[in-house]
Amino acid sequence: MSSRVAGAALLIALGLVALPVHAVARQTKAPPPTESHRATVETVAKGLVHPWGLQFLPDGRMLVTERPGRLRLVAGDGRLSAPIAGVPAVLAQGQGGLLDVALAPDFATSRVIFLSYAEPRNDGNGTAVARARLMESGDSARLDELRVIFRQAPSGAGALHYGSRLAIARDGHLFVTLGERYHGRDFAQDLGRHWGKVVRIAADGTAPRDNPFIGRAGARAEVWSYGHRNPQSAAIHPVTGKLWTVEHGAQGGDEVNILAAGKNYGWPVITYGRDYTGARIGEGTAKPGMEQPVYYWDPSIAPSGMAFYTADLAPAWKGNLFVGALAGKHLARLVLDGEAVVAEERLLVDLGERIRDVRQGPDGALYVLTDSPEGRVLRLTPQR
């Protein structure tokens, strides 16, 4: 536990200060797990250019996005398809490009997929989500009936902090994580903008009637939660059905959050990080009415991509949360006790590569994307 958190806890215990529940983060720098397994790593596919998102198809093949604007099918033997036709135009600059991919719950019959990407616009750019049908004929594939169902508003300048991870809830609604575009961080608190928000939309892009800000003057109907910096990880908990996210801090302060409707997660008013200049950001680490992270990293690991492990192939990993690290160049294994992080192990440290996404495969192995001009799909299993 950090000295900052420990000090706050001591003051509370002595009765010298009264803070609301969860006024400080529950934990950081968790100890290593009591049971640890090194991972056996195999290269499944290579030659991908900055791959960003991965999803398994029902037949075991993978859909992988490449940030320059290509979508590919990856066969079990690692063969890459030609780029799939019909992908929307993307702004492949900075952190932008073709980003995440998700399958509709009824994909087996509908063939519907969702793509998130940095969309070039006449007045700037922004995160967008499109839906389309993935059609195949022989060795060729294309996207049919492509339609943009969501556009982050307003448009912004620059090419940073798109967020863009997709997660589909049990009810079929789609969560989309949205960054605050870096230079507009104060707008993460503005409900009239999609910047620094997580939105919840139906499969056709409309806002569900039970969204928390429906009917509120000056608020965007799609907003689910706010006060986010640049969340590039999102997953639905396999038991509770809650949405978990991980977002980039600045210099420190990467956060694991469990999102609830209408809640404010603090950025940039509260944070456990500092600005890149070393300057303080906001008002401190806690404020009434703002949520605390379940866990945070300081210094930053630059998280991107996450997955809960539920398979039987690796019993020691069951129920754990895995998070890719870009700057940290590892895969973080977080051991959970309910909603608390009780241990952390860092895998793939010797690999020395940026980890962009992680998914559980149908065979029970973990599959990760390495973010580089020669990106790979790796398969991880625990050493026995």
C-alpha cells in the first residue's frame, strides 16, 4: 500500500479526520500471488501493423484490427486474410485509426460486428462506432450494410485519447469508452460533451430509456458515466455482469474502475497521478461525490485491453483479471477477492513488447496482441 493511502488510513483510525466510504483507493501495489505460474508463449500470427483489437469468431478464427485501417481474419494456423473490404475511412494519426472490434450477441445468425475508430471529419475528428455484416465468399470477405451508429460529439482536434474499447452487456447494449481528447480534459466533467465519458447505446445507436441522464437538460442521453481520462480497457464481469474499465492516468494514476450508472470518476478533479511536467493535477486524490478506483498504478503502466479469465485450462488463473501494459511492456495478472485486488503478478516481462489487447480463447488459453509495426498474436498457457 502506498504511503499516501496508508497515511490517510492512519488518520481515519486515530479519529483525526472523517472521510466518506471509499474516500481513498482500496489498494495499489498489491503483493505477488501465493501461487504463480510462468506462461508458455507461442506465436500464432505475425506481420500485423499495430494491431489494436481482437475478437474470436464462433469457428475459432480471429478478427483483428490494425490501426492503419485494416481488418483481418486470422486462421488457427496463423494465416492472415487479405484486408477485409468495406472498412470505414479512419484517421490513422497519433493514437487514432481502426481500433476495437466486437461481435453482436447473435453474430452466428446475423453476422453483425461493431467497429470503433478515429473518424476524420470536416470539423476535426472523433471516436465513432459503426455496425456492419461480415460476409464471406471463398477466400474473400467484406463488410456489407455498414452504418455509423455513434459519433463522439463535438468533434475535436489533435490525434490523442480516443478511448474506443467496446464491451457488450448481458442485455445486448453496447458500452463505448471515450477519451477526453487530452487537450480537453476539463470537459470530462461536462455532461454536454462525450469527451471523457463511457456511453451506453443500443445496437442501433439509440440511447436506452434507462440511461442515467435521459431527459436531463444539457446532458447527452448516451452518457453512462463521466470523469474519465482515456479508458482503453473494458470488460463485463462474468459473474456480476458489471462493467469494469481500466484507464490511463497521466504520470501515474492508471485506474481500475467498476462503473455504475451516472457516477463521476473524478478526472481531472481528483487523480493519483501528476502531470507530465510534474505539476499537481486538480484538487487531490479524493472529493465527495467522486468515485475511487478499485486499484491504481503509480508509476503508470499505460494499460490497454483487459479480460477476465474463466476457463479450466489454468485453474490458478480462474477468476483473475488480465490487463495489457503498453509502457510497462507486460501483462498484469490481478488476483481478485470479490471486487478487491489482493495480488498482482507481471507476465511477459522478458518479452519486452507493448501489450495492446488480451482475450480468452475458446481453447482456454489467453491470446494477446503486441503493439508494433511487426505486431503478433501470442498464445499464453501456464507452465505446468
